[in-house]
Amino acid sequence: MNVLEAIRSRRSVPRLRPDPLPRETLEQMLEAAVWAPNHRMTEPWRFYVLTGDAKRRFAAIRRRVRAAGMPNPDAPEAVKALDKVYEDTVATPALIVVTTAVCDDPVQCEEDLGATYMAMQNLMLAGAELGVGTYLRTGAILNDPELRALLGLDADRRIVGVIYAGYPVDLPQKRRTPAAERTVWL
């Protein structure tokens, strides 16, 4: 697969098989991530691969954060949905929490954030090449103090996203608006 095919074929894959991913596959994806463009070579990214108990603790945090956003989390249908959130998270073969550096210089922070997003894209493209589906999740959990504690994050780190990775159940079909309709030539 060449890079253009990888870009066009990569999908956000919400449904993943519970089959474990080999560590070497994850290492290949992480190695691809660190080759992202990075102004000033600050290498601001850090990756936290959650397994075992850490994954279960993350799933519990995710369930709690999701419940906090519900009008009635004790309603039977909400409890069922929250249990599914927990179970689906634990069943995900790999959870990769991605962080970036926080700094005093707003320009540097912006550059580092952009570089970290490019690292995540590299990781997900490498996954596509290796037959691994990925799904980037963001939201309120990124600012959760319990998640920060789980990861042992210092104040100079910002959680940017959580990448769920595993072998796809299926590949969703997506379309994109042609670039010509989103481009202005001056």
C-alpha cells in the first residue's frame, strides 16, 4: 500500500475484534508516530499504552465521565449503556493515550500540539498499513484528574486523545467532499 492509498483507505473503526494485537505491531505504529514533522525538534508527544488493570481503570473512568453527562445515569437504559461503554472499552485490544507538552510560549505550544496530531495520524496510517483499525476519541475524559493520576502525568502534559486500536470487525465506508470544493486558489 502506498501512502496515498493508506490515506484514502484509513477509516475510523469503532467496532474492533477483541483479538490481542502483538506488541511488535503496536511498536511499529508507535515508531511511525515519532517520525511526524516537528518544528524545533521538541518531540512533544508521549504515548501511554494501557493494558490489563490500567485498561480496566480507564474503562471505569470513561464510564464515570459518561455518566456525569447524562440527565439520569441511574435509569435502567442509562445503566445498560454505561455497562456497554465499560465492556467495549475493556474489550478493546489496545488503548493508547497520547499527550503533548505544555509550555509557556503559546506559539511553541501550538506547534507542539500540531506535531502531536500529526504523530497520531502517522500512528493511525501505520495501523491501516498493518491491518489494524483505529478510532481516535476525545472529549471530557481528556481533562479528568483521575485519568491524569492513572497516567502519572505532571502539570506540563496535556492529554490530546485516546486511540483505540484492534483488528476491525468491518471497515466503515466514508466519502469526502472533493478537495476542489474546499479549496480556494489565489
